[in-house]
Amino acid sequence: MILAGCSLLATLPAQAADRQDARDVRQEVRPEIREAKIDCRQANNKDNYECRQDKREVKQDVREKSRDVKY
């Protein structure tokens, strides 16, 4: 019982570090995504809907990358 508790505590810091790395991946890209959407709207090349869809696609790609880091 005590050994099981010790092994659980040993794996928690590694899992926490993986989760933090995944969070960092998402947070590093947020300003870039925000700027890209603003530039898209200001350029008037696309509708707001198309700019929003582009932003969603990029965010989904980043989520997949963060899952790869996490798992």
C-alpha cells in the first residue's frame, strides 16, 4: 500500500510537467492567432466568418499539437 502511494507520487510531477508543456504550446500561439484574425479583418480580403473559421482551424491544429505533447 505504501509502495503504491510512493509510485503514484513519483509519476505526478512528470504528468504535471507534461500538462504544463501542453499549456505552454497553446499559450505561445494565442497572440499570433489573435493578430492574424485582426489582420484578416482589416485587410477586408475575407468576410468575418471566413476569418473566424481560419482562426478556429489554427486553434484546432494547436490543440492537436498540445495533445501530442501531453500524451
